[in-house]
Amino acid sequence: MQRTIFEPEHEQFRDSVRKFMQAEVAPHVDRWREEGMVDREVFLKAGEQGLLCIFGEEKYGGAGIEDMRFDQIIVEENMRHGDIGFYINLHNDLVAPYIHKLGNEEQKARFMPGIISGETILAVAMTEPSTGSDLAGMKTRAVDKGDHWVLNGAKTYISNGILGDLIVVAARTDPDRPHGISLFLVERGMEGFERGRKLDKMGLKSQDTAELFFTDVKVPTANLIGEAGQGFKYLAQMLAQERIIAAIGFMATAQTAFDLTLDYVKERRAFGKPIGAFQNTRFKMAQMRAELDMAQTYVDQCVMLLNDKALSAEDASSAKLLCSELEGRVMDQCVQFHGGAGYMEEYRISRMYTDARISRIFAGTSEIMLEIIGRGLGLDERKLS
Ligand SMILES: Cc1cc2nc3c(=O)[nH]c(=O)nc-3n(C[C@H](O)[C@H](O)[C@H](O)COP(=O)(O)OP(=O)(O)OC[C@H]3O[C@@H](n4cnc5c(N)ncnc54)[C@H](O)[C@@H]3O)c2cc1C
């Protein structure tokens, strides 16, 4: 279906991003998958190309353009022509906004230039070994010592966990309040901040997912984001954008898998004809086409609402839920159409299938998305009982 949200300047931008992904990302994918992470240099190159934090203020090297369609294009082109392990969207859209939108002038001046140039790679650390969905159960603690905080605890499953230079870390600062959480900027090299294992995963092989440990880390007061104790409010403010960016990625990988498979079913022959000539194939491809077009239209609408600051948490959760579930179904069907080849690592569809399994788990599981949408309907257990 024709998409209607893009202007000519977006299409031009898409061409340049595609060329960048084809030249600077795609040639390295196999090596990065073997090494378990991308090269730091790809962030620098993306910075040179102006692909990091387009929304960043001009005085810090950004373009000052607050238009989510540009971010959407970067994600779409990276998923199709680059590498899902190059987590540019985590850097740009999930972590940088904590500094760009919530940071004070001193923090922005200190950190945004490196973030926009790609010298400073970003990560966000919320999940802990004993808690993920239930962030109120967080055990990492920070204690106020006047001019600094002392941070202790452990985080796990952190994307860009090895490459990350600047980590937004959520920690409990008020032991008496379940939501008494604050956000801190923890920098590479701070004493007591250690990386643990780079974790082996089912998919996303070129993405460094790691454990982080904090032992009596002295975090200067100047590295507290916003106000102490307001961390939950800040996380909630960022989640709608995080979930739309996630949904954009899920749609891009599902669309790519569909296109690969459409080519495949036209070529591959069985019983004297292309497998695409069987009614089963035609119907299932048609069903996927229709569902992809519907979901894409919804996501595009969410992007425009986000641009207008009118996207609700429930809308974003619906997009994250439905696009990840659709992506999962599409990947499974596309592997099926590839037959045995679909199970072979050398076929891209096989890797895409395992990469996609995380989509229903991170950035909030499908069950948590249903909780948010359900509560938005007034069906809140705490209020009804
Ligand atoms: C590859 C990867 C990258 C990640 N990157 C990051 C990152 O960069 N930063 C970060 O902080 N975290 C990251 N995570 C963590 C991720 O966000 C969590 O794994 C996710 O939120 C789920 O938390 P959990 O693993 O603790 O599962 P749990 O919360 O233990 O959930 C287990 C199951 O219980 C269900 N469940 C939980 N609560 C409810 C409920 N109320 N109602 C119904 N069902 C429920 C869940 O839906 C799930 O099915 C990453 C994880 C992975 C695997």
C-alpha cells in the first residue's frame, strides 16, 4: 500500500541512508556476527553522515530537526540494508532523549557533542537479574552523599553493554517508596563500574548484550538526570517513543522477510511449478500482505501523532504489541515457505527468524502491553477490586 506520510525531503534522506547502510554496515555483518558486536567506528561514520540524533541542537552538532519520520527512515533502512545488531535506534531514540529532553544545559553541553559525533555510545540499564517487567522491584541502590551518590547493584541484558560509554542507569534512591527511583549518567571508566559477560543469545548475534556491575561507584550529583525520585515518571515519558521505534523496526524486518520470501516462492519449484503457484502459498502471502499494510498504516499514523505530541501510552503499546506479534507470525510463515533452506544459517530468513523472537519480550513484553492497554480501558485490578 502506498504510504502517505513522507515528503520529498524524506525520500531524498532515505536514499542517502540506504547508501550508507549498504556501504558502511552490510559488508561487515558476517564478521560482526562472529565477533558478537559491531565496530565502534560504525557509530563514528554514522555521526559523520549526520545520522546520529538529528533532533540534537545545532550548537552541539545536530540538525535541530524534531521529526520522527527521519528516525523512522534510519530504522527502516538499517533493518533492510544494514544490520539489526547496529543498534543505532537505541542510541538515537531510546537513550539520547533522556539527555536531550531531560538533561540540564550543563549535561547537554558535556555529553551531546560526543553523542552526535558517535564518539560516545549510549546504553540504558533498567533490567536486573531478579526483575525486568516489574521495575518497582529494582534492587540497585544509590545513596545521597551530598556532592555525589554511591551506586551499588547489578544490571543484566543490557544492549550496547560492552560498547556503551555513557549508560543511563535506573537506581532506587528512596527505599520506602516502590517508585522511588532516580536516573543517573554512569560514564565509562568510573571506579567500581565493571562489565560482566557478553551474553550468548539465540539471535541478534552482532549485538553486544551484557551484564553490568556497580560497586560503590561515586556518581557526581551533576550526573543525576532531572530530579531525584522522579525516575519512574521519566521512564514513563520516554516509553511511548521507545515502543513506536520498536514497532517501526518490527515492521521493517517483517516487510523485508516478506519481500525475500516473495522472490523465493516465485523461483523455487516443486511438482513442476513454482511453489508460489500453489493456492496455499498465494493465500498465505496475500494474508500477510494485507496484515502488513494494515499494521504499517497504524504505525505511520502513530509516528505522526508522536510528532504532534499526541501519541498515548495505549496507542504506542498497541503498536508494539501488534507489530511484534505480526512480525513473529510472518517470520514463521516465511521460514516455512523456504523449506529446509529456511533452517540454514546461510539463508537470511533463518537469522531473521531468531532475531525476531526477542521483539515480543523486550521494550515491554506482550503481556505488559496488554496490561497497559487494558488499564487504559479502566480495567485496573487495583481500582476495580
Ligand atoms: C536481547 C535483549 C536486549 C535487552 N536490552 C535491554 C536494555 O538495553 N536495557 C534494559 O534495561 N533491559 C534490556 N532487556 C531486558 C528486557 O527489557 C526484559 O527482558 C523484559 O522487560 C522482560 O523482563 P524479564 O526478562 O525480567 O521477564 P519477566 O518480567 O520475569 O517476565 C517473565 C514472563 O512473565 C510475564 N509477566 C510478567 N509480569 C506479568 C504481569 N503483570 N502479567 C502477566 N504476565 C506477566 C512476562 O510477560 C513474561 O512472559 C533486554 C533483553 C534482551 C533479551
